[in-house]
Amino acid sequence: METKACVLHAQKDLRVENVPVGEVSPKQVLVRIGAGGICGSDLHYYLDGGFGTVRVREPIVLGHEVAGTVEKVGAEVTRVKPGDRVALSPSRPCGQCKFCQAGQHQHCLDMWFYGSAMRLPHSQGAFRELIVAEEYQCESVGDKVSLGEAACTEPLSVALHAVAQAGDIVGKRVLVTGSGPIGALVVAAVRYAGALEVVATDLHDAALAKAREMGATDTVNVSIEPGLKTETFLADKGYFDVAFECTGAGPVLRDIMPVLRPRGIIVQVGVTGDVSIPLNALVGKEVRLVGTHRFHPEYALAARLIRDGRINVKPIITASLPIERAMEAFELAADRRSQMKVQLTF
């Protein structure tokens, strides 16, 4: 059996073609994908042929933010049944390495992650009409939210994991730099976690409007002076208790330092290459700079928060196009001025 899929052969060489559908083993399920969100990594593969040292070296099915409906289950599956609507975790850790054994599955030494070119052969993704998945990847999303909303489970998991790195933020003042899809979901996640105040920044008013919809108490367009350089934010060695840096732009760290209080925390969410770090400020203020990578237990929580309406992800979904228009969807997703989360429908 074959299924229609979104296959990248090289930079900007994206084709919709048939790929095989595997057999369903006793602990696997067959899922008909309903919606899939285009992530920043998908865009890097499409626009640039990869990112950093990670390059597309063979045809790869893209996509890791997906949800669908269970069509068939293996003989030993008890978690879901045909007809169930599920979000599919793209993360398939080995469960055996030292990191998995320590509960740090996101650092698995033998990770298979949907739509990743980090290993060869590439780990094929989920932008396809039918996919065979492991039972443990399935999280029920009920019947009250759309599959498009359910497909936001993966990026919300990233946001929840990032927030967890900051510890208790109840009653704290929080800065979120960069209000793209992940930044906007970080805003929602910190509000859910009890932050008293959340200020979001971006270069574009459209993104800031979405951040407000996701729960930001205030927004700052940093392309307009003075940006964060206001008396309120700079007074008494800094205004914010925690900052989530979602842009990956090195100069933003320098902008954060003056407005972060002594012993504040910066959680670095956005990724990039080497950047300059203002060490004098880091040391002088005793700032903690911590990284965050993917997620694991947060996936089940994210699915439940979306399913139960505790976090509304609808504002970040700005366009949905059928798989037949995949190239158009990817080009649209690259327009940061007008788009947040562009999804494919299947």
C-alpha cells in the first residue's frame, strides 16, 4: 500500500508523491493524518537545504507537528482504538540509553524524530495521508478541538518544556523576546504557569497582536525606538524576573541584560550559530543562562491542555492549505510579516 506524502529532494525541490505504508505490528497503529503544521526546521530544510551542518542528503518526508484519526490498531494495542482522534508525538527515543534511563528522553543517543536529517538514513516525517506509528506516540485529543489545533501539540510541548527550565514563575514578571509561533506559545505557557505579567517583543505588529491574543499583558515593537530601553524596564537594575529568548538573534541577549533583575533567569529557546555573550553583565548580575531542548513528558500535558481548552492555540493558526499546494504553503510560511503557523491539510 502507498500513500501521498510531501517529499523534499533538495533545496526548494518539494514534491507530492507516493511513498510506501508499512505493515502494522502488534504494538503499532495506522493513523490517517488530518493536519500538520510547518515548523521553522521544515522551512530551513525547504529554503536552505538544511541548517548548520545538518543537510538533506536523500529524499525526506518532512513534518513533525501532526494530528489525525486512528484507522487500525495492532493486536496488542490498548491505548487507542479505531476512530480516536490523536496528536502524534514525533519523538521516538530508544528507551535504553543512559539518558532515557535517567528520564531525559530528549537527549536520547539513538533518537528517531519525524522529519529529521540529523542522521543517515534520514528519519522520515509525517506530512503524509497515512502513517504507521507506535502506540506510545498517540495522545487522545477528543472531539471538541479541530485536528489543526491538535497538531499544535508539538510546538506547545516545546514551550512547556522551556517554561519548566525556569522553575516556579508564579507571580513573576516575564519577558518573551520574539513572538513567532514558539514565542506566542511560550506566552500562553507562562500565563498558564502563573506569571503575573508577560511582555512580548517582536519586529512586526502582526506577531505582537497574536502574542496579545495568547495572553501577553503588554507588547513592544523593538524596531521602534526606544524598544525595551524605557525608564520602567531599566530602573533598579532591571524589571523582569525571567526572560525567554525565542529569536536566536545574538544581539537580543545584550538587550535583555539591562532589563533583567539581578539573579534573573534567561531561558534560551531560539537557536543559531555562535553568538557574543555579555559576560560582564552575566557575572555582575549573577544571571542564570539556561538552554532548553525539545520535550518529552510535556507532550501528554500539551495534548490535554489543548483538548480541555485550557490553552487556546487557534490564534496562531493563520493559514491551512491542502497537501497538493505544499510548495505554496511553504512559501507562505516563510512570510513572517503576515503568517504565524501555516498548516497542511490531508
